[in-house]
Amino acid sequence: MVTRSWAIDPGQAVTIRQLADGFGVPHSQLVRALLAYALQGVQSGRLRLDVRPCRYELVSWEVEENMP
């Protein structure tokens, strides 16, 4: 396991806490599960990320619903 610190919006932190507490799981476990899902989506092409030059900034994302 590797410990990292990432900057997220305050609202995201609240949502993570609420969801994890609602499921009764540690916050880090929920974040790992959601991150694994998102990374698999990017790698498979189901989740597309649009970027623009500036030392790259994430512009938007969308989930391709009809991907296998």
C-alpha cells in the first residue's frame, strides 16, 4: 500500500465520508474502489478524458454507456 495526498473539492470529501460511513467501510477503501473503477474506465475507453495544454488540465469527462 502507498500513502498519497490528493487535493479534492470539499464537497467530494463530504460525499466520500457520507458514502463510506453509510456503507460502514473505511474512507480509504471506498476511495480505492472508486479509483480502481475510474482507472479501468479510462484504460478501456469507456471513460474519456479531455485535456488541453497548460501543463495539462482536466477539462471534462464522460462515461460511454454503450461500451462493452
